[in-house]
Amino acid sequence: MSDTLLTQLDAGVFSVTFNRPEKKNAFTHAMYEAATAALLEADRRDDVRVVLLSGAGGAFTAGNDIGDFLEHPPTGEDSAVFRYLRALAGLAKPVLAAVEGAAVGIGTTMLLHCDYVVAGEKARFSMPFVNLGLCAEGASSLLLPRAAGFALASELLLFGDPFDAATALRAGIINKAVPEAQLKDVALERARALAQRPAQALKVTKALIRGPLREQVEAALKREGAEFVQRLASDEAKEAFMSFMSRGRK
């Protein structure tokens, strides 16, 4: 797809690798565009049974590349980041993720749309939206309380502090934590195991699991997106981003 997003099909497993290791795979506008195209392609192709998301170079993704994000801020529903989230949420085929290292912001919230997530024991998650003057995204305001309970979901979203794989497991964000050396093998084994299941049965079962919440997820994505765009223009967000960028230049 591009140098910063790699795809490969092997025995029904469509691997999508975020490939910007020098920036801990922080997403740019172009990466969101490429990732959306990859997901839509995966859903169209009969030879794709499952999708496996991962990051290169020891990180899943550090979230948004702040500099690029400020150059290409989301302005509405058709913005690249929101189209990516809708494509991921709407994928008919099973989606797995292998999480190593940093999973920041959307790097954590996108996992709520995956059907199986394995993480390295040293993985670090965070949803620092409030700390940047922003708000929850990726339908996390809906899905995280359902998975984690209101108490833990509120703690993770309101404080925005980093948390470990054990907490992610307790919150229902991941299915399993394994030693880093085993991560890729375990993720690939799980992906191949699903790829060998009857394809239509997988799609129907996923639809039955996810279907009852589909309209609510779409509404949450729309509601959060509108608030997110407004928050980006707020004085709080501008101040937070200026502080972040100034720290990065030191």
C-alpha cells in the first residue's frame, strides 16, 4: 500500500503492518488513508479470511503524529481518521491485533473493534485525550464502559495515564498477554486458526456478536467525532498541543 503501511496475504491471513518505526508508527494523514484502503480491500477479497494488525520496530502505534495531525486536522465525518475508524468498526471479517510496545490514543481505542487481541507483557497503553484538551474517540465512550465497567473505564479515559497489559486484560481491551518473544508467533497462530474456520460462519457469528451494537457504535463515532473536532479548536487543546510540541523540540 505504501512505505509506511505494509500488507501481506498468507494462507488467508491479511497482515496490515504500521511501518513508521522511527516515529513509533505514529499515524499520518497518508497512513490513515492507506489503512482505510487496506481494510476495505480485505473485506472485498474472497481470499482474505482474517485481518491481523501489528506495528513494526517494537511499537504498535504512538497514536497520531502531532505535527502531521495539526497540518491535517479532522474537520468532519469524511476526515481520514474517522473514515479509518468506520472502516475498522464495519469490517465483516474477523480482525486480530498483535500489540507490542506503545499503543497510544487510537492505538488503544482501535483495539475495541478487534475480535482478538494479544499483547506483549511489556506493552503500554494510554488514552491521553483529556490531557490534550480533547475527548474520547473511536466509540470508546460506548465500548470501554461495556468491556471494563464504568469505574475502570472512567479512570482510564478521565486521567489518561499509561497502563500496563495486565490492566488492559482486566479492562477487556486485550484477550491475552504473552512474553514479547512469543507475541508474533501467538498472534499468527491465532490468525491462522481462524483463517481455517468456515469463512461465512465466521462472518455470520461476528455479525451476531457485533450487530446489536452496530447502530450505537455508529452513533458514538459520529457523536465523539463532532465533539473531537470542536475540542481541537478550543483554547484548552491549543495550549496543550503547544506545550506538547515545545517539549518535543527540547
